[in-house]
Amino acid sequence: MNGQALAIEAAGWIGAVLVLAAYALASSGRLDGRAPLFQWLNLIGAAGFVVNTAWHGAMPSMVLNIIWCGIAVATLVRRRV
């Protein structure tokens, strides 16, 4: 595996960890779903998924995660964070 492929795989795995952490924290009541941290975790995590899924040609997942990023950005802008 070359450096570029390794970086793309790392982006996907880091994205997965961040999105799962946001979900786990919100589900356990330790983080409000409207909190800036929740939105940032989702934005950065989904962006990692976009990079990874685009590389692998998984277009449905890529589009889903682009929309996921858009929701996080819109929420952050609305909250002016």
C-alpha cells in the first residue's frame, strides 16, 4: 500500500471513529446533538468518509456523506460557531 492509499484509508477510519464517537456521546446524554462539538465531529468524520468513498467509487455513500457535511455546516452557521 502506497502513502496515498494509506492516507485515504486512514481518513475513512478516522471518519468512522469521529462519527461513532459523536453518536455514542449524544446517545449517552454526554453531548447535546445541537452542540458545536457534535457538529464538528460529524463534519470532520463525514469529510473523512467522503475522501475514502470517493477513492473507492462508492457514490451512494459519498453523496450521503456530502449531505451529512452540509447539515453540519448549516447547523454551525446557524449557531454561528
